[in-house]
Amino acid sequence: MKKIFYVVAYDVKSDKKRKKISELLEEWGVRVNFSVFECEIPRKALSPLKRKIEALINPKSDSVLYYPLCLNCRSQSERCGMTAFRSFEQKLIVV
């Protein structure tokens, strides 16, 4: 199944809704900033994920941004500060 790399950023006022959104995104990727995730999402899973998130937000006060990145763009991304971050290969698994 082909996966697409997305950077998902959100600005949600409600703590409860923000937590639910972060829990949904943790299923597909890793948090790289407080309200930013890097996700590998299968094409078929993207629309259902967006619908779940859209059901949680208030479109008048909240926003969610989805940025698809091609492999070339992804390989050119740069990080500054906090060099110890989790990648997909290093995803934390708690047993």
C-alpha cells in the first residue's frame, strides 16, 4: 500500500479536542513539534483520518493543515535545535 508523507500542523483551542487529534496522528507518525506531526499515511487512510479530525474541530476557531511532501522535498528538509528527535524507525513502542 502506497504511503504519502505529510506534515500535519494544527491549532486547536480546546485541550480535550487537541489531545484527541494528537492521539489520532500518533497512529500514523511522530510528533516533531508541539502541534506538528510527520506522518506516513496510506492513500486510502487519508480521507477517513481527515473526516475524524474535521469532526473534532470548530472550523471557526481551529485549523488543521496537511502538507504532502515528495521524497525529494523530504530529503531536503532541515532541522535546527533539539537534535534528539524520534524518526519513524525510532518510533517509541511501550510494552
